[in-house]
Amino acid sequence: MRQAIETCRAKSANPDIVLTLHGLTIRLHCKNTTFLGHCLNHIVNDPSFVMKAQKTIDIHVTSPEDGPLGPPPLWGEETYQTPKIEAMLETTPVRASYYDALGLWHVYDHETATGLQWMQSPVAYPPWESAGPLRIFMHWALSTPESRLVHAGTLGQDGKAVLMVGRGGSGKSSTV
């Protein structure tokens, strides 16, 4: 996977768009105009935070049709077990996630601050990606002793709101 990241880095020095959030600048390398649109529409891009950005990451979103890599490797017959893989990678600078239904990899290297979303085709991204693009990379980049990305659900009515924080699968969305 690190070789795939290095291949993308070598082939794409300049980002297609730059998104800035408080404390994080995302240099996005992506030829997929639909996916770029999701990013532009759903990630708060506030250029006033450019000087305040504490971290810059490069994210490469690619598929065989629109990037320098062939198809991503499939996981295999055994079910991908996220907690098991996370535990295996805990002492390394690399984070990885595999989405079985689409044969899609998310890989992030903390040492180079570079991520790779490697898809089977330009439209083979998870359903949540259109509303919350790049969230896994933001989570990995911001998961440091100094910062965290909070996994939460919100509900508001009549000027009042509730923020529910919890692990994935704990029932926040069902409650909201």
C-alpha cells in the first residue's frame, strides 16, 4: 500500500483543489469531478483559516479509469475485521480500512501525511462519501494527542440542540 501511495505522490505533485478547515489543510488530488463536487459542497472550506492551519495532508482519490494505479487488490475470502487490522497497525504510522462491498481501500501514512482512497471505479465509493467525503482521512489526520475528530449525531428544534457523542454503531443515528 505504501508503494501505491508513493506512485500517486510521484504522478501528482499539484493538488486539484485545496480545502481548508480549522487546523487542517487538505490538498486533494482527484480527477473525478463528481467526487470533487461532493468535497466542495460538503466540506466547509474557510480560506480565512489558512494561516491557522496546523497540519497539511495530501489525499489521492483514484481508480483505474482516472489515476496512475490499476484496480486495488481485493481483501480475499476472509471478512475484513476492522478492530483486528487496527490493532495490527497501531504501532505503525499507517492506517488502513477496507470496504468489502466495493473493494475499496482507504490508506493513510502519518509519516508523509498522505492518504489514498483507491476505488475499483470512479463511482465505487461508499454511500456516505457523497455527504461526508474524506471523513476517515480527517479522523486519522486529527487523531493526535493535541486534537480529535468527534463522532457525533445532532438534533435541533426551536433554537435548542443536542449533541450525542459515541462510538460508531452505538445508536446515535437511530436515536436522532
